[in-house]
Amino acid sequence: MENRNFSDIGRDVGRAVKNALHSNEFSELKHTVKDAVKSAAQNVKHAADSANKGYTTPPGYRKDAYQPPREKSTQPAYSYSAPAVRKNKMPAGSVSGVLFLVFGLVFGIPFAIAALVFAILTAVFSGVVVFPILTACFAPIAAGCAAMVAVGARQRGRVKRYRCYCKVLDGRTFCEIRELAAAVRKDHAFVAKDLHRMIRLRMFPDGHIDEQETCLMTDQDTYEQYLELQESVRQRQLEEQRRREMEEKDPNAALLHKTIDEGREYLRQIREANDAMPGEDISNKLFRLEDVTAKIFSHVQQHPQKLPEIRKFMSYYLPTTLKLVNTYREFEEQPVQGENITAAKREIRDTLDTISAAFEKLLDRLFEDDALDISTDISVLQTMLAQEGLTGHSFEESQDKGPVS
């Protein structure tokens, strides 16, 4: 490596470290750092010689490469994302499988041949007692070595499948088991059982399999997201069950739920249109419209008896409003904004203010019965307090006298 200035060396080392962290391959990092340190040492030596003997330009120095010193940054020089999958460099069976195979074959073949020879001699010379004894000694040893070979082959096969699984995953933290099964040409049940064993053997240190045994997750974050999703699904199922039970008991509940679902769909489409349009003015108008509409549905959901009061709201007002919003969105997406489009957009914006005000009046009207009930309760309470002489000056005097004995 040629001598270079320190900024080039720092960039090379930083680039090498970053690549090593991303790829998990550290074989080139050692050589890069070694060369960089060697080059830095040579530059230091040249600088020291220049100070002692008079200044000379060190080899590789470029005047135009000089930069004034900068303030120390609190930010890290490089940022990186750790690999998504923790790969096991030495999965279970990598060494033991080879040892079982080697020792099983080295010792098994001679003992198997010896056992076979003595078995033949036993059959030929049935009167010789030593041959059956030797056969009985060598045969179990040969069988044990055969078992070692079988264990080694099984472990080596599992390691091979593990590497095939990692290749299919290719850094992903989530993979369907059927995809892995196709890669190793095994059935789904075999691969699911195989993955369970690999997880127990810590070949996938953070591995998990879902309840239905359809997916493999290779890190804890993905597994926690899966658990949250499962809990959400269970909650939805419970809500659906309670909803069906309510609909069976109360026929009006089905109409209420249908109306609320339709309302939420309208709100979703309005929000989607709002997100697609960058203008701040139209966004504020749509935010106001979304807010009052959501409050209307929330109030009706809590007071189902008021569902008939929003029938026209659901059948005409809200669909027409959504149509206007979608039309404005189409106009907004036109590359050429002519006079007609500009006038139509301005009219829709003004109309949205009118619609929002009308929806707010509708929401206020939904509270009319509640306000009337409260007024009635207050009137009755005041009348009863007056009859008992507990209002105004009389009420203050009763407090001063204390409780009547």
C-alpha cells in the first residue's frame, strides 16, 4: 500500500469497518487495518524526519488535500444496521457429525469385516468354540460403529439443511415453511419438525415458529410483532363474537353496526384523499370534517336510539361530501390547472366549510335530548330545594344552625 494522508487512511479504514459490519465478513478487515496502520506509521516517520532535518514533503502528500481542522462532531462517523439474522457460524453437528462419521468408518469397517469373517468361520467350523466368542465380541462393536456413522450422517444432513435454510432466508427475519420445504425437497411436516429441533439446538438462537407451524421467525422483534398481531386477531374475534351475540338478541344492533362500519369506511376514504393532497388549506378543512364526522358516529354508537336521526346524513350528506372530496382530488392531480378547474376547486373548498358547519349543527342536535334532560333535572332539583326551604338565604341559615336533633 502506498503512503497516503491521514484522511484517506481514515476513510479506507472506516469503509472497511462498515463493509465488515454489514456483511459479517471480517477476513479483509484485518489486512485493510494492517496496511492503513503501516501507512500511518510511515507518514509519522516522514513527519518526524522533516522536523529534525528540515521540512520535506512526505510521499503521497497532496497540497490540495489539506483541510482546516474541524470541530469534533458528536455524531458517529458511520452508522450501520446490524444484520437481521444471527447466523450460527458453527451450527450444532458441524464438528460432531464429522467426528462420528470418521471414527465410525475407521473403526467400524475393520470390526465389521472381522465379525463377518468369524461368523463365516463359525458356520464352517462349528466345533471350534473360539470363533462364536470372537463373533459375539466384534459384532456389537461393529453395530455401535454403524450407529455412529448413522448419527454423523444425520447431523451432517441437518447442517446441510440449515445452510440451505439460511440461503433461502437471505437476511430475512420471516419466511414461510413451505418455501423452506421446497428448497430442501421435503414435506411440510418434516421441515417443521426439523426447524423445532434446530431451535432447540440453538442453530437459530432467536428462532420461533408460529402456532399454526406455517412460518419461521428468526429474531425476537419479529416474534413480538407476531404475538401482538395474534393478540389483535384474538381481540377482533372476541369483538365479532360479542357483536353476533348482540345482533341475535337485538335486531337493531345489526343495523347500528352496519351503519358504523359504513361511516368508518367513509372516514377512511376522506382521510386517504386528505393524505394524497399536499395543500395546507384543503387539509385543514378535511381535518375539521373528519373530526366532526367521527364525533357523530361515536355519539351514535354510544346512544343507538339516535340512529334514525342520522339516516339522511348517511344516505345523502356523507356520500355527496365524499364525492366532492374525490372530485377535488382529481382536479388537484391535473397537470394543467385551467380557469374552470381553479373555479371548481375554490367552490368545493367553500362548500366544505358549509358542510362542516352543518355537520357540527347536526352533532349539536344529537345532544339536544341530553341537554333537555339535564335542564329538566336541574329544574326539578331547584323546585325540591325551594320546597324544603334550602335555597338562597334559608339554605345558608340551615347550614349555620347545623343538623336538627
